[in-house]
Amino acid sequence: MRSSASPRLLVHFCSIAIVALVVASRATVASAQYVANDPGQISPQTVAVLSDLFEKSAYRLKSFGPARWIDRGARYSTVEPSKDLPNGREIIEYDTATAARKVLVSAATLLPAGAKTPLSIDDYVWSPDNKQMLIFTNTKKVWRLNTRGDYWLLDLPTGKLRKLGGDGPESSMMFAKFSPDGKSIGFVRASNIYVQNLATDRVQPLTTDGTASLINGTSDWVNEEELAIRDAWRWSPDSKSIAYWQFDTTGVGQFTLINDTAQEYPTTTVYTYPQPGTTNSAVHVGIVSAQGGATKWVNLPGDPRQHYVASVEWLEDSSAVLLQYLNRLQNTNQVLRADPETGDVQTFFEDKDKRWVDVRDRFAQSRGAGNSSVRWIGKDRSQGMLWLSERDGWRHAYLISRTTGEPQLITRFEGDVMEETAVDEARGWLYFTASPENATQRYLYRAKLDGSGRPERVTPSDQPGSHDYNISPNGEWAFHYHSTFNQPTVTDLIHLPDHKQVRVLEANTEIIAKVQPLLVATAEFVSVPVSNHVTLDGYMIKPANFDPQKKYPVLVFVYGEPASTTVNDRWSNQRLFHAAIANEGYIVVSFDNQGTPAPKGSEWRKAVYGSVGVLSAAQQADAIRELSRQHSYIDLSRLAVYGHSGGGSNTLNLMFRSNGLFKAGIASSPVADESHYDTIYQERYMGLPQENVQGYHDGSPINFAAGLQGHLLIIHGSGDDNVHYQGTELLINKLIELGKQFDFVEYPNRTHSLSEGKGTSLHVNTTMLRYLKEHVPAGGVSQ
């Protein structure tokens, strides 16, 4: 499947026999020879680009940070390469207004006694008084992110550096945090919570019952994946107590990943993974003294296996714990106030929807936003709580009265709040991102906290594209990240509210210059009408030598599910991959159908409830047909589709349901049967399978495999802990039973990202491109 590389294995299945073909490659990537009469051969120019992109990371952008605001924005710190120690990094402090620079922590300071190299800085956290710092280093991946590692304490006045965690194993600490009084740190290790006194170094276990099946202070697999719960414990503001999640996974179905290549005999990884309609973990919330002792359990209503705790946090006076409590269908989100002494709860506020509710700031932790997902307003936080709700058909910000629990609308406009960015209480403003006129873009807006007047745009009108902001606590400054579909990210420091640029923090000048020759393929955004008076946003990338008098083959890149959009006026390395495909002689297009999380209102996003996969396939097929009616240069006789994960599922649906419209499809890591994905994601959008039998049937591609026409390539990693290889095996059996020929490539032990191991990313993408060229001939032909 891969051109000009190592040998390929392509397995063809039919109902009569399984035939394995091993075809030797023609050359290595470094010495690729372009064979013009081979329809599957990739040009040497494209091979070089893909090698740079996927193997050499030659187009990786430089990032700014990690940065931290100091003194509410008067200063900030960031991490920069050391000028003195090779491969060392150091923490630099800048005066925000003047740019006065000071080396705060030199690389030499981060050199432990006897060590030859300084500590790597994966992350760092200031103490409350800014005199000490936690350095997170030597990190290891836990499923998706590097959340396990070592923590070192640096005393800034003395330069003293010491490792924390007692005599625990290397890289075993998780989520270490200073107590609010700065006297202790808490952390998680092996499903238990500990507190270390920084004066005495004594390590005190607060829980001792943690096991592989009883998890304290962190999360089980599905709550981490779908609710972004990783750091699952919280200091009380008075430093006296800790509130934490506990997950009891006994009774949850166990999934086994088999590794056939690690050693002589296969090894296994077994973990709990609840599939739709099956048993979930029992979730509890406990409160324990920071000095140790018995846990006081919160008296959560209902069955703990039929609810989710989406967030846990303290009120500022330590008098209560606030929780988001979801029912299993995820259409009711109760904000509960729990008494830490008695464990009793009262309902403070409730958000409902006939389909599903989005959890308040569900991705706060995954964005590194810290512990708090709730913002309180007013003197002593007495006025109320900020909340995002879709109760009026738009995702709007509300102020929930602390005394009555009643919501007051803040953002009075016909548009969606995409993300709360900051609150400037002194001046009475809520900053948020939105784009009411163009769903592919993102801009900064602000609205009065009292709800008076309409929101106003802060991002200048002459800066199209997508903008992200990290606003200082005093509301006067922001780290500003700006990119477009054709422009890599530039990071600068701006002043607010005038949005005046103060200085550039990371220009990425070299990368911007390097990618420009690759972007000669013309790119444009399009709007395409489909049935029921719906219009889809899309983009179209044409070959560099495009001739409108010719007809060109088309590759549709699809995702189409509620978790993500593809049509964004934002930089992505996907842009370079698609430019490379276009320059092989294809038009590359993508559409966002209804059901994707575009800022077009609740009805747009939730139109797919109970039938995920049905509407997306219909609208994607309608969109490409309509685009071909608009443009004679689109050749529907040479049409292909590809996608990954949910996009792999939609690729299967389009190949099975479109009556031969697509001549080739490449489904990467697809969910072939929705009843085999996880509970939280699938039940949020589909309900319980026992109550929606038809919906699960109609949304699952495997049930429509008899409709396959054209060439189909399925790609999957056997170590995928997210979308299991099991689903692809079931689909393979179905296709064999139906006598349908197809192609299949397994990547041994690769996860859902299909990136582990030398050469993997390059191999995956060249395999896809070669398959496209083999089955959908490239280049323009006369109309």
C-alpha cells in the first residue's frame, strides 16, 4: 500500500478465499523513482513533502510557553532554551508592559546533584506566594496524555532543588498541587491520594484502599476520555480538606488488548471499558482531612452507576462543595451543593434538554485550565455563578443567582458562545469567543456582566481567521494566538480592550516561509445547499496547475460526528497533507454536516440525536452532488472519500449507502457498530441501546455493508484502546459473509492515533494516498 518505501502487505478478502499478496516496493523513500505509467505511484516531490511532514516533523510550529501570569498580569513567565547548557531549558520572567527580561530559573539551577543534564520541564506550577515552584518532569503517558511523572520542588530564594514524593517509584506521581497556604503538596499515586508536608517532608496517605479497580483521585478510562476527568481531587481553600472522586470499576466489562510483537509470546493489557447499555463504574465523592482520617462521603442521590460527576470544586470559604451531577442519559445536569461535614446535598441549579446537555466547561482540564470550571461573580462571590446553557436555542452565558438559582441572560445575541475566556469584574465585562456570521472562524467578544446591551467584537475586523486568547487575571493583557487556513499560528502579546499588539512572542517566520511553496494549490471556502433548506460550510483545495476547462477527481475528507468539525479557518498540518494530495492531481473537499459542533445553534448540533450516522451520510453525499452541479470541473465518476475515527465510520456509511457514488473509500479506525463504542459518548447522542434499537441499527455501518460498491480500504491499529479493533473484525466477518471484496491494513499495537513506532505516520498516509491513486486516477481530463 505504500509507494517507494518498504515492502507492503495488502490483504484481499472474499467469500471464497483469503489471499495475501506481498508486493515488493520499488525503492526507498530516499531514492524514490517515479514510474509515470503506474497509477498508484506517488511523485517524488510529494514523497519528499510527506517524509518531511510525517517523519522529520519539518513543519512543526514553535510554541510559546508554557506561560504563566504573575501578579495578575503585571509579569509573566515562560520557558525558553538555555544559552549556557545544551538541550537545557530555563524559566524566564518578563515585565508585561516593558518586556524587561530576567532569568528566573536557569538550566543550571535545574541540575540535580550528581546529574549531568538539567531536568526537562514538562510543566511547572507556582506556589501561592510565588516563592516556590513545582517542576513536572520525566513524564509518562497514561492512555492519552503524559500525566504520570516526577515532581521536584524549587525554592526560588535559595535555589534549593529537591525531589518530592518520598521513596515512591520513579515517574509514579500524578497531579501534584500546592495547598492554598503553600505548606503542603498533595498528589496521587497508584489510585491513592497523599499529602507531603513541605517543612518536614513527611508523606501522609489520605486513602489506602486504592487498587486497579477502586480508583481514588484520578479516573477510569471512559470518564477520562469523554468527560476529561484526569486530575480528580481538589484542595479546600482553607487547606484543611481534600474532596475527591472515587470510581469503583467492579462489574464493568473488561477489554483485552493483545500485543503479539513485544516478546516471544503474546502479552495482554486488560482494562475496564463499558459499552453502551452495560454497567458503568460507581462514582462517589469523598471529603477527607488533609491530616488523614476517615472519608466523609457525599450523599449523592440515585444509583451511582447511573450517574456521572462531571466536576467537583469548593466554594471560596470552604463551606461547601459544588458538583455537576449528570444522569446517565446526560439530558439533565444538576449542580449540587454538598455539606462537607454531613455529606448532605441540595440542588442549586438544574440544566435540562430534551436531547443532551453539554457539561459546563467539559474540556477545562484538558486545556490546562486548572481545577475550577465555575466562575463566581460579585463581592465575596455573592452575586452568582457564570453558566453556559442552550436553553434558548443558542449556547449563551447566564448568571445564576446565588440566592435563588435563577438564570439571567448575559450574552444577548443570535450566536453561540464558543468558550468563556475571562471575566473582568472591575470593569464589568465577560470575554468570550464567538463567530455569529461565519461558523468557520473564531473571534474575541465581550458582553456586560449585567446583561445590558449586545455583545461587542474585540478582535479587529481586518484579522480574519481563528483567534485564541489567554487573558491575564486583571483583564488588561492577553497572549493571542492567530492563524488562518493558509497561515500558521503567530503568537503575540496584546493589550485589552483595544487589541493593540505589544510585541510578537512567537512569529514562526521560518515555518511560514517554508510552507508557502507547498500552498500553491488554491484553497477556498464554499457554502453548499442541501435538502431541507440547510447549507453546509465546506472548503475546496485545487491542484496547483488547475485548469477550469478540465474535469478533476475529488477526494472528500469527512468526520461528521458531534465531537469535532473539519471546516475551520485555522492552521493545521492536515492542510499540508491535503495540499500534497491536491498537487498529485485531485480536488480535496470537506463539509461540516448538521450534528457537528459548529456555532450554528443548538438545533444544528442536536439534529442527529438518536440517529448518529444517518443524516451525516445523506448530507455529505448531497453536498458533493450539489458541488458538482455548481462546478463542471468536478468529476463524479472519479470520487473518493476518507476519514478517521468517526470519519472512518462516515466513510463506511457513504460507501455502503450511496449507491456507488464513491469509487473508493479509506476508513481509518472506524466505529463499525455503535453498540461497541463507550457508554458516555454513544449514549449522550443516541440514548440507551435497549431504548433505541432502531437508531443504533440505522446508525451502524455494519448493517448496510451489503450496499458496498467500489474499492474499500480499512485501516486499524490492533492496540487501539479507544475505537476497538474488535469492531473492524466484526465488519471484516460481515463483508466476508456477504462476498464483498475489500482491502485491509493492520498496524500492530498502534493506538487510535496510528502514530507509535518509527515510520508509522508516514506509512499510514502514503498508504492512503497510494490507494487513492490506484483506484481513482489522478489529473484533469477534457470535459
